[in-house]
Amino acid sequence: MRHLYFLLPGTRKRYACGGLFAEIKTLKLAQKLCSAEVVTYEQREPETLFLDDLLQRPDLENSIFVISWGFHVPKLAKRLRGQNLVYHAHSSGYGFSLPSDVPIITVSRNSLGYWGQHHANGLLFYLPNHIDESFTNRQVPRDIDVLVQVRKSSEYLLNTLVPALKPHGNVVCLEGFVDDLSELFNRSKVYLYDSAEYWALSRVSEGFGLPPMEAMACGCQVFSSVNGALADYFDPGFNGQKIGVYSTAYDVERILAALATPTPKIMSPADLQPYREESLIPRLAVILAELNQFFDHRANHPGDIPGLTPPRLTRLYLQRVIAKIRQKLG
């Protein structure tokens, strides 16, 4: 089994975000199966490998580089050309393409479908993000009626819906980084998440949508947008409710009804099982074995399957049009 290097720009506060934490969780899962470590490439950090130094080593054919930071992928892929490279895809829609000898592991089926179209002759896998056991219903009193994280929230949610809800209960808006979200989710009755506007402005997709799933794992009812990968698991009317529907009054009416409901609509333990460690480890073991087999094959065989490049698609389209014309004339 090849050694894995997970490339991150850095791991300190400057880079703290859901994507960073999800990637580190994947690294920890991988370490249960093989040797793996973090490599930074933007800032040097104590006791952590730096990419410039690592690339001076002579024995890298026995390693796999895992890249994930969307906007940095094209530059890193070019720099690491010739190495055993894997893209761990969170969000989709960045607009770049990758050579067919770069396998892609997606964290959502939404991204899997995207890359199935845009990386048609490449190796693809699906490995959802890890929801660790800290995100569970602790059966404690819930003193927060409505919880909102300001980051990624829509203008409507913050400026219209939240003010409309405040007269009806304890509404808490999180402005900054929180060390333990699981504690807050366990204290909250309803969690509001509306990221469609944020990702539309960013021009990429919601890659997974960790907070709504983590909230449901803690027994908290969720009102959420259903954009991008949220549609993988968020099922309006069954494990949560769609937010931003028709009118503010309609949203308020449904949220207040949820606050009064003793049996919340959430994901069940069975629904969450595919995202727990005991389900992810066997899946990752299969993926790593196939990656090693692929890189063994690539070392001795050139690729010969044509990709769906714009020039080739244009040629195929013209061939189809000409064939239809000949059929009509024939």
C-alpha cells in the first residue's frame, strides 16, 4: 500500500473551515489502513512536511498525493504531473478538467455525477464525509429555540427571517468559529441553514453540507436549502423542511410548529450509519486497494480511451447531424 500525502495549504486558524476539518477526518480514517500524513504547501508549520521539501525526495513513486483545495487544484495538478495523484473532490463546478490518469474521490453523489460527466474516462469513487460519534443526541434540555450560523447564510435568512422569529423565542446567531458545534446542536431545537445564495455567488456547488447532517445527528430539527450535495441526504417533509418557501409568514408558521412538535423529523441512526466510521473504513479500504492497483497498471500501460473534449464533442455532434441528414435523404 502506497504512502498517502494529504496536501493542505495549512492547518492553522487561517485555513479553518468545514473543508479542512473534513479532510483531516479523512486522513485519520486512512491512517487506520495505511501510512498517511499531512503536507502543507502555502505555509510551513512545525512538525509538518512542506511540499517544496518533500518533492526533493527520490522515492515518491511509492506515494500517492491527495489534493482537495478546489481553487488550488489546477496549479497543484500541473506541479505534481507525473506523480501518483488523487483529487478528493468536495465542491464541484470550478471549471477545470483533469487528466484521465488522476482518479477522483467525491464526498457526495452530487459531485460523483458531475465528475462522471466531466471526467468520463477517469477512475471515480464515492466516499462520504465522516460524521463522528460526538454528533449524537445526548438527550439534554434544549434552551436554544433557533440556531443560525451567520457564515454562508442568505440575506433573506439573516435580515428577514431571523428578525421575524426573534419575538417568538430564543434565537442564537453564531458569528465566529465554534470549538464544539455538537454541544450547541444538542442545546438547539431548530437549526436554520440556507447556503444556496452563498454558493451561487461563489459559482461552485455545496460540496456536502455537513452542518445540517450534524445537527440532525444531534436530534435537532433542520430547515435547509436543498442545493448541490444537500440533495444527497436532505429529504424535505421527511427528515427536515425546505427553507425560504413562498413567504416569510409560511417559513415562520412552519418553524413555530416544529418548535411545538415533541417528535422532530430528523435522520435516524440507520440513515446516519453510512457516514459513521464503521461504514467508511471498509469502503475506504476498497478504494485504496483499487487506487494502488490502478497506479501499478498506469506505470506500465499508456491510456488510450478518448475523453469528452470540446473538439471531439463537436466532431461527434457533426457526425450525428450528417448521419440524420443522410437518413432523411436516403
